[in-house]
Amino acid sequence: MTIRSNTTVLVPDEYGFDALTGVDGLTPVRYTPGEPWPEGAREAEVLVPGFLTPMNGLDLTELPNLKLVQLLTAGVESWVGRLPDGILLSSGRGAHGGSTAEWVLAALLAIYRELPQFGEDVKQARWDQHVTDTLWHKRILIVGAGDLAKELVRRLDAFDAYSTVVATKAREGVRGADELPALLPEHDAAVLVVPLTEATTGMVDADFLARMPDGAVLVNAARGPVVDTDALLAELKSGRLRAALDVTDPEPLPSDHPLWTAPGLLLTPHVAGSTRGHRDRAYAIAIAEIRRFVAGERPHNLVAGAY
């Protein structure tokens, strides 16, 4: 791999600055979101936004040489279709799939083994010994077929659960989205791991939920707007379905929102990928992608918009 020398890369934190320092051909320049661009920014060909920095938080008009935006996250919805022509967008796919899959597994285990209820029993000094459900031999429908789906299938296999993966188009080992209505009634849980796009916004509506069998579990590890919140609330309040949400619509969740008290819901504040080492993993992906770019190669995670 032949690397061009002295490619300026704008990084949003000291961690990123240290990670890129010493990498052949790359010159990191530290910037602070919301503040004027630092000296040398006009020469930058690559911009790395911060984990929580949306596109509208950065003025790209002052970066005339910008050619690549390299994200640290897998989520790209605030950037897709909004960059000036000629600027590439690459995601952080591969950095957080494992940790998010771990959260999905933890959520399913907590629900099936009734860990939240046992936690409440402890507070009441109540000894309620009884048989619980199990993840063993559960049929898990995974909606989305990216890195996260692959990591989740591998973990579910270890628990002797059965996985079915669905994506826009069918291919080997993956079912097509046109089969989704027929697949929903056949599975014990549906796990959402799709990106937020025009096609996936509101995808989980009242009809989607109605097709899930009684007692089934909806797990959202994607983005909040993928699910119709009102439709989900109706199912939770009826007691027919259960759910685990790491993301919500709206987000952050207002303190008076009915999801806080919805029955049968396990709720976490968008932390599925937030584990120790997440910066290491994100910058390892980012550096590999930037090195491909400056070597004249196609970055592996260029955003295509499908799931």
C-alpha cells in the first residue's frame, strides 16, 4: 500500500489526535466542534466527526480540500445525502457490532430469565422461586444483515437459538424483505438492526407488530424512528408483546413520556455500543479506512444506503 505523505486529517478529540499521530502519511489536526476551525484546517482532505456530532454542527464550507468524511459510528442518517458533491462518506461499521450484539443478547436473557422482576423482588425482600423462560431454542428474526447481524447470529448460536436474517434483497443465508410479513408470526423475537433510512422509518408499525405472535419480544438496537412508538405502546399496554429498547422516538426520552412506565419494557439510554474500548475500536476502523483512501483505494465502508 503506497501512502501519500502529509494528508491532513481533522480529528475531534485528543484520543483521535494521539491515535493518528505517527501513522505514516497522516497529519492529525485537532479541532473542537462548535468552535472556529484551527490553523491548517483548510488543507484537510479528511474529517473525522465526533461520536455525537451531527453534520449541522460543522461548517464544511471552510474546508475547500475536503474529500472524505470518516465517521466513528455505524449510524449515518444525519450525513447521508447532505454532503457536497465529490465528498465521500465512510462509516464506522465493524467497530461497535460486537458490543451492540452483546446488548441484544443481554436484553433477551434478562427478559426471558425475568431478571428485572427478580431485581424488584430483592427490593421488597420477596423470595419468589419459580420457573422462567429461556433463550434456548428461541426463534430470533434479525431485521438487517450488516456487521451487527453477523455478530448477533454468532452469539445466538452459542445459546442454541435459531436465527433468521432478513435484508432488502434475498441472498445466500439471508431472506428478502418481501418475506417479512410471513416470517414475523413464526418467530419468538424480532431484533431490529437496520440503519435509519426513508424505507426503514416507521417500518415497525401496527401491522408489523400485529403479525408478531402473542408473548413475542421486539428488540430495537437500530434507531428510534424505525418503530412507531404509539403502536408499540398500544401492544405493551395490552400485555400482548414485550420489548427491549436501546433507542427511542423521541430521544432523549422526556421525563413524562409513557414509555417510562410501559409494562413489559426493558429500556436503556442508547448505550448498546458504549462499552470500554469503543474509542479504540472506532479509531482502528477509521485509520484503516483513511489509509485506504490516501493510498488511492476504495474505503470498505463507503455508504451505499441499503441494509
